Amino acid sequence: MTIGFFDLDQAELSEFAREHEFKSFLPTQLCRWVYERGVTEFEKMTDISKRDRLRLSERMHFIQSDEIVAQRASDGTRKLLLAWHDDVPEAGSRRLTVVSEDGALASHSGRKETECVMIPSGDRRTGCISSQVGCPVGCRFCASGLGGLEGNLSSGRIVEQAWRLGRMDGVGRVTNIVFMGMGEPLSNYRNVIKAIRTLNAPWGLGIGARRITVSTVGLPPAIRRLAQFDIPVTLALSLHAPNDDLRKEIIPWAEYTTIKELLEACQAYFQASGREITLEYILLGGLNDRPEHARELATIARSLRANVNLIRYNEVEGLPYKRPVSEDVLRFQSILREKNVNAHIRASRGRDIDAACGQLRYKNREKNREKNRDRSPGHDGSRVRN
């Protein structure tokens, strides 16, 4: 069995080199080839001896995912749907694979899918990456949680997303990272923290702490734990409602904590890190975008000295929530600013490629379900194999 390069930090790479009797400078060589030059083919690593390249190929692998769908929006936003390799099928799985006449993969029970997005803006290239397969939070307006949580991504699989985004044609290196893809980052704390170290390290992707944002729906103990982390990343709280009653309607996990408890944890993070908190607020048409909600939110934001990002909802087929009208969005922002809150309306990016969290995965699954019904045994144009 081989070991995944992206799962290893510098100390673990050094241990790998010692254990397998490689030169002590091998970790530096590998990091330079992979993180600086984007090379993952051993045969191209020409400053490593042929013998060692062969030995490495027998002991180490790089890419753990297959690119299922790659999309590009009219505004330059890029989105990838990745399927992760699983060595062992789930309990009871038959790993039934349906293949069309042209050889295209229709479904595979042993693989898990996640999304990542590249958002260009001037000199910034922001990678929005996932931390889990699915999501345990189940926000009622979000496609990511449809079907629940399927598993945590390892630190290497988190890092691989950022590496992949930076290797797309015409993109260039990732300059910023936001953990705003699929999953709740703080419920996969250990792997997310290890991934952040690689994303931030000079030997890794070299992305500054201020350019890394962890977005959470709110786990007070984990927020307090993050406050002790030695890399002071930006913390974003996905609030989405200004009071507990409304928040419980749209975020099931709000049953387990109050806004007051979240604010106390966020205040502890601010005091420990010196980093201002960002409040993320998705505006759902007619539900949480009224003037009274803006006034309540202003009180919360002022108590934290927090910035507010207002996000216009991207509709998900089959869910009842609506995108707010522009007049209501501008009025909401105006009320916040009148209350001396730094509030910005986030530009909607990639709407023509389903760039909102979980949308592409959800649509791809629905599409495959339709295909599988049509390509079941006995239908023309398909065959079944185990």
C-alpha cells in the first residue's frame, strides 16, 4: 500500500525518507516539485535519481480524486466536482457500476463526491474548498446537506482541492482559501487544522494566515479551541438569522446552541487572535431579509465589532426558498450601515454553473439517478458489470 503525499507534513515526509532510506533532502525536493512547480509525475522530477524515483513510485501516490465535472462560468468562476477513491467498499455495498456504450461512468457506490470552486477577482484567486463529504448541519436552504454527512475528508484531500484549483489552465496559484464548500469545518477539526498548516507553510502552498478563512455554522467549544491555534486565520460565523427562533427554523444545529453562546465564543476568538470576526448572512427572500431583521443583526454585529457579508441566496431546485429582490437587499445593507456596521453585499459568482455550495453535486446525482433508471439491466444501450 502506498502513502498519500498530500497527507504528509514536513516532519512526516522526513520520517518517510528516514524509514525508507532516502536522502535527507528528499522532502525539500518533493515539496518543490509538487507545491512550487505543480509536478506530480515522478519521471519529471529530474533532480531525483532514477532509482529513487522508481522506489518512490512503489511507496507514494499523489492524486486521490477523479475529476467528474469541470465547469466555467461567464464571469470566470471555475468549479470542479471530484470523486474520491475508496480502497474499501462500504458495508453491504456490491460496487455495482453501470457503463454506457461509450464507456462513460454512470455511477459507482464506492466513491464519494465533493465540490471545490475557484473565484477570480483582480489579482485574487480564491479557492473555496470542502472539508466533508456532504454535511451534518442540514441547513434547510442548502444543497450540501441533502443526504446528510457521508464522511470527513482527510487533510490531504483538503489540500489536494487547493492544489487542483491552482493547476487549472489559465488560473495560476491560489492566493486565498475559504472553507465554505461542503461540510462543517470545525466538525472535522483535526484534518482541517493539519490542512491549514500545509496551505500556510512556506514549504507548502504558502498562503498567508490572513488569506485563509474558516467558516462555521457555530460550534462554541471548537471556536474556543481554534482561538488557541497558532495560525491566526479569519473566522467567519454563518449566522443567517438574527434571533434564535428564526435560526432554529432554517438551521437544525441551532437547537444545540444559542446566538449568545456563539457570540461569547467568537469574542474569545477575537481576544485571542486579534482578528475581527466576519458574520455571513444569506438573505432568503421574504424570510430573513426584513428591516426588523437588519436592525437585530446590527445589534449583534456591533457587539462583536464584526463585518457583515450579505449573500443573496442561490435557488436550489426542489427547495422552497427564494432569492431576495435587489431592492430588499440594498435596503437591508443600508439599515446596517446607518447603524455603523461595515456591511458588504457579496457579488453572486458562477450562477450559470451552479456554483453555490452543493448544487453541482446534487444535480449530478439527480442526473445519474435518472440515467441509472434508464440503464438498468435489460435496457438498450447499456450493460452491467460487477
